[in-house]
Amino acid sequence: MDSHTLAILNILLGTSMVSALALLGTTRLRTCARVLAGQGLAVGLLPALMSDEQFTIRIVVLMVGNIVLKAVVFPWLLLRVCRDVSVRRDPGAFIGTGAAVLVGVLCLGIAAWLGTMVGASLPSHPAGVYIVAFFLILTGLLLIIVRRRAVMQVMGYLTLENGIYLFGSCAVIGVPFLLEFGVLLDVFAAIFVMGAALRQIHAQFSSDDATKLSELSG
Amino acid sequence: MLAAPLIAGIAGFALKSPMNILRLAALVTGLFFGASVLLTVQVFASPEVLLSADRTLRVDAFSVFHILALALTYFGGSLFALAYFRHEIASGHFGITLARRYGALWLAGLSAMLLVLVSNNLGLMWVGMETTTLVTAYLVAMHGDAPAIEAMWKYLIVCSVGIAFAFMGTLLSAASAPQADGADTLLWTHLMDQRANLNPQLMKAAFVFLIVGYGTKAGLAPMHTWLPDAHSQAPAPVSAMFSGFMLNAALYCVVRYLPIVEATSPGFGHKAMIGFGLFSVLVPAAFIIFQRDAKRMLAYCSVEHLGIIAIGYGLGPLGAFAALFHTLNHSLAKSLAFFSIGRLGQIYGSNDMGRIRGAIGAHPVYGPALLGSVLALIGVAPFAIFASEFQTVRAMVAQTQWWLLALFLLGVSVIFISMLRHVTGMVFGERPDDIEPIEPHPGSKLLSFSFLGALVLLGVWMPPPLRHAIESAAQIVWSQP
């Protein structure tokens, strides 16, 4: 890997990491959707840069498919849902955004430990790749747990999925094209179904506040 | 077999009557059941396993046993849906739009679950399992009321995150194999062949992700939180399908990895199965004691039974045999229990166990069927669950797992007493004045008594072909490298 590629790779890894922290620290949902688009673009470009193969049609199609879905389609869908259900901000359910960023920094420490440990047995890539992948997974989980708005939980799921995608593209060599395409299609279907569910939640509860979904218990 | 239910579901959009869509679903699942029997015969008649699509699809004794259970659950559920939704149609709650969506998603769920069972490619198996979540989510909230939508959201989010973890496990297991030959690393047969050469640390990490991920969908405690909500809010045929088979399909995915992780780290996979299984027996015991909702009680009971099955897989060949036998028995008994409570819930207008009283007089078929199915579920002889639980206990004794045995017996005893108390109240209590006895449909008699009859028959005598099928399937789980 030449020094230019390495520099671009580090910028993309840094963008992914900062985007995850920004999601934890931001309350404006429209800003969150845009940050998620940036994260989708960075995560979509990373595997192509790390690939040992030449730019085959397979790599280009998957890269473009990922970027179109994660950097354009999903954020657009989420922005539309935010507009339709008239929600602007998510102050957080259990902890505020400041505390969430602090927990995020703790997650970075855990991700560094996990990424270094697991990465040692995996195909060799710049050290930060596995760390960022685990960091995105942990941040996604954290967003699902600590945020109040259902739409923000979907953004958490997408962040988690971005982490798993990054991990998979580095850790496993030679995944069949149809399978990668199938996984992408499944994620698309998941976001589509979640979007439809969000509208139903809003229609029924006049809000997408996930903390109100607590009637069923015991 | 994979595409036919999906195509039939789409074709259902051309039909103009809800009952015709339900009849189509019953016809398709009936044919599917017939095809499953033929497939079973073919698998056991041939010395080789069936492979197709460049080894991507594969049917062996373990998968065909589960395909039979899937077909049985779906066929029974489709027949029951004819009676269940007839009353919803009459009350104006099940129009043509809803029926078309239901038919398409119900049959799409069948295709997705079959894909899980026939995939040799572990990535494709994951795609199938994720698809089951997406196509069945709407079935939970079909009627669109607030609790149902809440249940659907929890189901969607919790299971999607769980299945994402399972994908991480799938990737780690592929990464644990020598990567020289590229695409093969995701094939189950390749991992089985390479068991001796896998990276043990990565495979252990993979199994942790897999058991937590697929275990979430299987309803293993403590990841079971979505299950009581989704089961209690879904229409009864959907609840029966969820408990009767979908949970087993998720556990099937975990068990596929068991011989692989055991080859790299002996004892690790079995201990994990026993740990999660035992927790799944103990946790629902606490919730069933004070439960008031009949469907939630049955949902917690499913957590318990999936726990018993998981424990069985961790207990050697005898335990694996018991687990597979228990899978079939639980599918039969739990389907019938949900059929019964679903129909009784319609009659009483509630699933509250304080309201459902004197069910034996209110419905001469589903009242006794509820009693019979719950007695079967709590392990009363001569029902087959008694036999499979007894075999699980024997496996514990054979391995001198005394602490496990003591805690297991504590959990099942608490559930036995609690559920017996609940069901006797529902069946024999004093019927409310506003509930008139119902003349049962002959079809419901046939359906209920064939399920109950099968449970009694399997409890006293196991047909040799079934024993052979279960033994062959258990050998795959316990095969040595």
C-alpha cells in the first residue's frame, strides 16, 4: 500500500470514528442523518482501498451499491421520516449527549482492545481498521440503548451495520458476489420495514418516542 | 419447494376473497408438507446427502428433520387460520387487503425458513434468518393497535440487532478458516472438513456472537425480551408458527456450528448451550407464576422449552437425541396450545386468564385441547414431552451433572405447578354468564385431536423410521472430526 493510499485510508478511518462520536453528541436529527451519510460514504470507500485485487466490476458494483444505499438512500429515507412525523431533536432517554460521548470514548478503549486482540488472528490490515469496525458496532448499540427517538434507534442500527460491513470486508476474503449483494438487499429491506414501522408508531402514538413503547411488560 | 410458497403468496393478490387466500395458503402448505415427506424419504433412501446450486444448498438428516417439523407447523397453522380468521372476517377485522398481505407474508416466511434449513452457505443461512424477521414483523402488528405496534417495534429492533451479531459470528467463523481457497470458507461443509485447521480463538469468539445473535431470535434468556410481547400480540396462527417453529429455526443455526466449535475448543460450545439453556429454564419460571395473560404464559413456556432443547444439545449423543425429539414434541404441543387459546380468546374477547373460565364448557374442542396441550407442555405422562424431558434428565445423570439436574428440576417444577394452576382455572372454572357454548366445526375436532393423538402416540411408541431419522440427525450434531 503506497503512502497516498495509506493517507486516504487514515482520513476515511478518522472520518468514520469522528462520525460515530458526532452521532452520540448530536441532538438534531437532520444533522445526524447527514453525519450518517458521511459515515456511509467513508465506510463504503474503505474496502475498495484495502483490497489487494484490481478494480474489478465486482468491487466497483459493490462499492457503488453500498455508497448509494448508505450515503444517499438511507439518509434520505430517514430525513423524510423525520419530516413526515415532525420530529427535530432527540435529547436522549437515559443519559444526555455529553455523557453519551464520554461513554463513547470508553467504547473506543474497548474497541481498541477488541480490535487489537481479534485483529492479530485476521488478515493483516492497518491496525485502525478493526478498531474502527468494533467502535462502530459498539456505538451503534449505544445509540439504540440511550436514545429516545425510534428514528435514532434506526440510525444506531445502521451504524452497527456499517461496523459489521467494515469488519466483514477486511476479515473475510472471497465472499461470493451474490451473497454480498443479498446481505445489502436485506439491510435495505430492514431499513424499509423500519421506516414503515416508524410511520405506524407515529400514527398510533402521535410521536416516535421509544420510551412510550412500554405498555407491554411482565 | 423454495420458490413455490413465495410465488403462491404473490399470486394470492389476484384473489378477491379473504377465505380463498386462506384456502390457497392451506393448499400450498399441504402440498409443501407432502413434498417434505417425499424429500425425507429421498434423503434416507440415498447414501449421499442432497446437494445443489454448486454446493450452496444441501439437505442432510439434520435439516430434513427440521423441514418436516416446519411443514407440520405451517400446515397445521394454515388449517387453523381458516377457522380463526373466519370469525375475524365475520366481525369485519380481516378484509381483503389485510388477507392479501397476510397470505403473502405467511408464505414468504415459509420460503425464508426453508432457505435457512437448506443452506450449506452460512451467509445464505443468515440471509434467510434475517428475512424471516422482516417478513414476519408485519404479521405481529396486523391489526395495527398500539400494543401490537409496540410489540412489532421491539421484535424488529431486538431481533435485527441480534441477527446483526449473528452475522458478525458468521464472518468470524469464516475468518477462522485458512483463507487460501476463497469463497469456500462460508460453506458449512468446508468448515466441517477443515475443523482441525481452524483458529480456535476466532472460532470461540464466533460462537459467542452466534449464540447471542441467533439465540436472540431463538428466544434464549436473557435475550428473550421481544418474545412475550410479539407472541401475545400476534394473531394466534402467527404465534403458533413463531413458537412452533421459528424459534427452532434460529436454534438450528446455532447448532450447525456446534460440531465445528467443539472440534476446535472441546467443551466450549456444549457449556455455552447448557448455560444459556439453563438460564432459559429458570428465568421464565419467575414470570409464569404471576402471569395473567394466557398467550404471554405460553410465550414464556416457549423460552423454557427452547432452553430444554439447548441443554439437550450440550449433553452428548443421548442429549442431542432428546433435544431433537423435544423439538418435534414442542412444535406439536405449542401449536395446539396457541390454536386453543387463540380461539378461546376470540370467544371470551380477552386473553386474560382471570376472564377465561370454564373453557371446557365454552368450546367442547378447544377447551379440552387447551388442557391436553398444556398438560403435554408441562411434561405429564403419557404425552411425548414427558419422554423427551425424561431422556434429557437421563443424559444429565449419565454425565453426572448433578447441579444442572437440580436447577433444571427446580425450574421445570415451578413451571409445572404454575401452569397447572393457571390452566385448571381456565378450563374448569365457572364460565361467565355472557359466554354461550359454541358448536365446534368438525375440522377443528380433526385438527386438535390429531395433534393430541400424535403427542400421546409418540409418548408411548416411537415409530422406527422416526427413531432412525432422529438418530441420524443427532449423529451430525455429535460427529467427530
